[in-house]
Amino acid sequence: MNIAYEHANPQAGNESFLIRIDEAHTERTACILVDAGDGVNLDATLNDDDYLAAILLTHAHLDHYQALDDAHRDGAPILTSPSTASILEDVFAEGAHRYDLSNTDELLSRVESISEWHDILGETVAVRPIPVGHTPGASGFLIRVDDGEDRIRMLATGDFTERDAATYRGFDPGAYPDVDVLFLTAATNDGFEDELTEAVGTIVERTNAGSKTLCTASGLTGVHLATLLAGVDDELDVRVPVVLAGQVAKLYDALGYNYEDVTTVPTFESTADCFEHGAVTIAGPEVPVEGSSGRLFESIDEDPSASLVQVQGGSTDAMTNSDFAGTVSAHEFSNHPTEELLDEVVEAVSPTHVVVEHQRSRSLERYKDKWDSFSWATGSRGVETLYSDGEYLAPPWVTDHVKQRVQNRGGQLDTSRADGAVLDAMESIPELGRRDEIDLDQEGVGVAALENRLHIGTTTSSETEHAPSTANEQATEGAADGGLYRTTGPDLPEPTNGESTSSEGSTEEKAALIDTIQPPDNGETPTDEDETTENGGERAESTDKTAVSEDITQESQRADESAGSDDSSPAREATDDESAAPIADETSVALTVEVDPAVRKLAVQQANDESVSLAIFARQAVDAYLADVLRGESPWEDAESTERSFAFEADPALAELLSRAVVEAEEDTAEEYVLDRIKDAIGLGNDRTVDIAGSESLIKQIDAVVENPQSPHETTDEVVQAAVERVVLSG
């Protein structure tokens, strides 16, 4: 018996591949196609003596089924998980309408849902789907081939994550012992969890602000988001009603979800049927230029109070403020594992062969000879033999030493691997299916960061309420009329009769400029109007940590001086309970935000020059920014949006070289190629995270700027970026 593989679309997505199983006693070679993405052409790939025995469909994303109609032949079954099978009728209908998918009735008639071992070639070859997270209904496949006394075990991960996906269990690397051949999808995203948390936070904020909110996403991503928002309601006690429209609604219903606050509208004549006050409407496609989301967007595009949240998984161009009268945001949604997890998978599975999929060109180079296995990271066309008559064959480029080391590892090529213990382990692999309840942390949502963003669980004790107050606390307690008070600088008089301490000498225009939210009652964290008990109950239970005063340091005094202060506020005397509590000092992190990577790098450099931490540097910048707001100024007027571009001139020879390099690197333009190389040269990565030193009062002040109707800032991140950018670009 010979077992070989061949990439089916290496010049496109390289996520599809063919496994050839050539038995000596048969005249034709059985072939198994794993996924059928764009560019798969079996007319050119299959030989005259080959036939298609089965297609394994890992999930219903377009890049994995787009060529399914052209690829299908020989009456081959299309094997997939029960959940994916349940949505294929809707998926294929959409594919026929938008992507020219043909023969959908024939394809549907060949679909077989499997959840256990399923024979393909008698008792010689069997396959079984396994849970892999990534997207609702996705599965990888175990492939078992018997060659006399030898049993060859192959694992095709497909797109996978260790995280759950809409309650579908993630991939467990330790559950698959003694795999011989690992077809490893190497699409990665180290920043997904931060991106996901940001997207969910934005949706919750905009929805609870009372605006008409449209979230655009692809079908399965929309379903995924709906389950996460249901999880926010369940875990954090923040109600976020969801209306699913069009294809997203159809897929949600077909998958059998039934969350209390999720309403589905599969078809609609009037867009009014899809909007509810205090709810988010989710529809596709991810950019609202057609389909359900296009119709819904047209109905709100001139509404300045509406919000558009675009959640994008591909390279589509998002709508911007120039396209919409309301608030616009865009978020990447690419649910793939970290690079580190790939290493953990290979170590846990310990295969003889690793065949790297879903990467191309230079992206494959980093996987060559990376693991203690034969690494096939070529991405080239052609048949590569992995196993022949009881022997695992090494790639032609490896040395004899490497070949001997891999082949002689303990357990490899040992018929005892098929003993009862190993077989029992293989039979105890995780079952397909969903968890009974969603777990936000297991899904990859940063719960602590989300709670911080939504101001959940921040309350003060009764001892703190009645203790003597610092200037910061006096300002907060006196905000009965909604005004934002100065919280640093000289002592402030105790406000009485609801009068603002900042009202003296201020004009009506200035008072409107610094208008903010109402203060908390009885020490509880403030909530938006739509988060009352009538709309779904209180927020999550608050902690019983005692609030403490901020220890004003030399660093924060600099910000005070910039606001015109001469003295720091006197610290109050702590109660017995508070004396044991940690004191918030200059190193205490009040919040964590994301800013443009270039702005962050400049801030790091300037902070190093000033011998302060990035958290302190950012706090100083924010303090100065807030001080200008308190003076009635508009510091955001000089801010410009960041649109990174690069222009250059090249002679014909250099232009030709660049053109070839662009094609090889699979980038769109020479400008993007050169810009990426410049970013690499100056060490500009993708790190956006910035911690801000301070206390709870700082968060409230920034929130006030966000809620200020004259401010262009829609998020805390935007306020901090504007403040930091102003400093680092000031010369």
C-alpha cells in the first residue's frame, strides 16, 4: 500500500488537499478530497486511474466549499458533521445566488452527516469527525487506514481553535495519541481574543446607549456573535436583545439555537421588522452593500444617532464615516489559533509527518524543519508519498541523520501501537456537539477586560461613602447636575444644594461641553437607562472591595500643574477597613485600551526617554487632554484620522523587481509591499495595548468625554489615542 498527498489549490487558499490510497490489489487509486476551496481543479489533478472515493467537508465557510460543484464526481459521498449538514441547504442556496455554485441539488443528495467512524473503502479506510472550534458546526477528521498488521492514523485539523465556537467544543490536542500523519492548518491569529473582546464590547456599548444598532457579519459569524451576546446576558447580567435577519437567522434556526433574547427574522418585507429599540440587529454580508445588511443599512444611513458595527473576516473594505451619518466601527474576526498553539499540537500529537496547509509562499518557510517530525511545508503541486509498504518515507531534502532520528522515535512503526490500550484511547476521542451553556472565557472573550469596559463590579462600601473625602471624591459626589468636575489640583469646596464646583465663571456653552453621566446612587456603579430591571435586571454583582483614594505622586502632579494647580489634594484618613486595602498609586492600572501601533511605539520611545513607564506616560497625556476639556477647549480639533500609506517612485527595473516580489509575497500593491518592509525594518508590530495608570475616577472622566455630544470620540480607546498622539507628535 502507498499513501500520498497532493495540494489541491496551492496557488489559491491552499486549504484543500487530496489523499491518495493505492492498494496493490486494486486497479484504481482511491482519492479523498479534504475541502474544495477556490482553485480546486480535479480534472487536472486526478490521473486516469484515480477516482474520488469521498469528500470531507470540514465546515461551511466559502473558502472551503466554493469549488465543490466542479470537484464532485464519481458519486462520491460528501461527509461532514451533523451540524454542518443541517445548514448546507441554506448555504448552498446562498452560494448559488452569490457565488455561482451549481448543481446544488445533486450536491445535497450526496451529503452524509456522520458523527462516528464511517467506512469509506470497506474495512480498509474509515473516517470520523472531531470537534475543532473555529466556527459553528466545524469539524476536523481522523482517517484510519489498515494495511495488514499496520494501522496508519491521519488527522486533518481543518481550520481549528482550542477555544469553543458558539458553544461548539474546541480542539483538544491531547486527545489524539499516536497520529502518524498530521495535516495541520497553519492559519493563525495571535490577536483574536483581543479583537473579539473589542467587537463584543462595542456592540454592547452601542446597543445599551439606546442607538439603533446594525451589526454586519457573515452568516456563521453572525450566529457566533449572537451566542456571545447571549453569554454576556447570562454571565454579566447585561441584557443585549438580538435580532437576526436574513441568512444569519436561517443558519441560527437550522443549527437549533434557542436563546431567550434572540429573535430571528429569516425573511422580511419591511426593514422596520428587523429593528427593536435597545436591541442589536445582526445581518449579512459583512459589508452592507447588498443583501439583508445592505437593505437595513440603507434604512439608517442618514440617521446620526444610529450605529454601524462591521465585523469582518475577509479582506473587504469597511464602510467609513463618509458613508454613514451615524457612528461607524469595524472589527476583524478571524478565529484561528495562536502560533504557539501549533507547536503544542505537534508536540502533543507527535506525528511522523506534518503536512502544513492553508499557508502559501514565504509564509510556509518558517515551518520547514521546525518540529521533530518530517515537515512538508512546500505548498507546491505534485504528489508526495508519505507511506509505502510499511515504511514512512522522509522528504527528499532531509539528511540521513534527521531521517533516522524521526523514524526511530519510540513507538513509530511498532505494530504494538495497535494494541488494546491505544485503540481504547483512539475510541475515547471527544464527541461532536455543543456545551449546554456558553462560557465567555472558553470562547476567547476577555471577561475582565469586558467588565472593565462596561464598568461592571465597581462599587464602594458604606464605610467609604461616609469617610472624609478627597478632592477627587468630592467632585464625584457633587455631580448631582451631571457636570464634570475638576478632580486634581487645589482643594475644592464641598458642593452644596446640587451646585457644580466648576460652575463659577463658566458659560452655558462650557457647561454643555463637559456634560456627563449621572453619578451612582448609594455607591452603586452607574448604568445606562436601558439597563434597568425592566429591560433585563441589574448588572453583575459588585465586589465588596473598599474604594481607596488615589495616592497623588510627583508624576500626576505634573498633570495638575498643566491644569493650573499649585497643590495636590489632601489625602483623607483611611478607615480601619481601608487601611488593609491596597492603595492605588502611580503604578495602579485603571484601564487598558488599544491605540494605533505606530502611536504606541512612539509613546514607548518617549516614555523611555523620560524614564517613566508607558502607563504613567499615557496617564500624563490623558490628564493634560482632560485638563483642556475642563477649560472649555476642544483638544480634538487638531486630531487627524490615521490612514497609513506610502508613495514612492521607482525606475523601470526596480519597478519590475518590486512587481515580482509583490506577486511572490501575495500582496496587493507595491506600495503595501514596501510599507510592510519599512514597518518590519523599524520594528513596527501589531501591539496596540496600552495600560493607563490611575484610579476609577479617571475612567469616569474619560467616559464623560465619550458621552459629550461635542466630542468626536466614540470610545475610550479613541480618547486615549488622541491624548497620546497629541503628545508624541508635538515635536
